[in-house]
Amino acid sequence: MNIVQKPYTPPRMLALCLGGLIFVFYYLVRRPALMEYETTGKALPPIVAIACSLVLGYGLAMLWWLITHTKGQIRETFRPTLGRIVGMIALTLATPIGVVSDLPWTVGRLIALVLPTMSLAGFTFLLGLLTITYGLSAMIVRHTYERRLMRFGLFCLTFWAAYSCHLLYSGVVVFRI
């Protein structure tokens, strides 16, 4: 019996190192900037910043893992299939584009609000986001072919890494009327 997939070796040390570097950068550079201006979001508590840094570090490490496993398999990885297209649409609709009052605003929620009045610029943004997420979706589906739970976990990790990135970059913006 031929094993098609390489054994899964999660990049835990890389994730931990990236998470530490992200937290140090946030705490020394971004947090003082968030605390200085009142127009931006409020800074995160340190325990939340540590959790977000670790999630973002693990997300970046898994992206690196997917890219290194794609090496030499470009045609097979990015060939359109139904699973990759469904994954692309799901990933695009669940992509957070901002955090307002601790809630992530996803592309799916935004499209539901502005679909009747969507302009050409909004449609172009959506097509660009679909193109970007297709590559990630194709790599996830290709390298987790017989590991459905891992596939679901990587799609969830993508959401949480994007959400953590928004929280660390812009803090929590409070919505006021």
C-alpha cells in the first residue's frame, strides 16, 4: 500500500517562537501606539494578547507547513475541484475583516448587508479575496486529504489567526452611535 501523504509533523517549536516574537512586537511597539490614541481601538489585556499571539504564531507556522508540503506539487495542489471551491467560498465568507465591540465582522456578514448595493469596487474586492483564499483552501484540502478533522481544524485556525491578527493590530474598536 502506497502512502500518498507525508506524515504530519506539526511545527510546534516554530509556532511557539513566532508567537513569542509576535507578542514582544505587540507589547513593545503596537500596544503603546494603541494606548496613546483614543481614536483607535483599546489595547488588549496581556493574557488576551498572549493567547492571540500564540494563535497567530500557530497559524503562520501552519501556513509555512502547507507551503513547504506544496513544493513540487503546484499543478496537483491548485487544480480546481469541488472541495477546493467549496472550501474557498467557506473560507472567504468566514474571513474576519474587522473587530467591532469584540465581535468579528466577517465577509459573509458584510455581503449580506451590502449585496443589493454592491459597487464595482466591492465586487473587485470580493473577487480578490476569493483568489487569495483559493490558494489557502487548495493547500488545506490537498494536504489533509484523508484527515477530515485536521482539515476542519485548519479552516478554524485560519479564522482564529485572522481574528487574532485584527485584535493585535487594531485593538478592540468600540461601536458608538
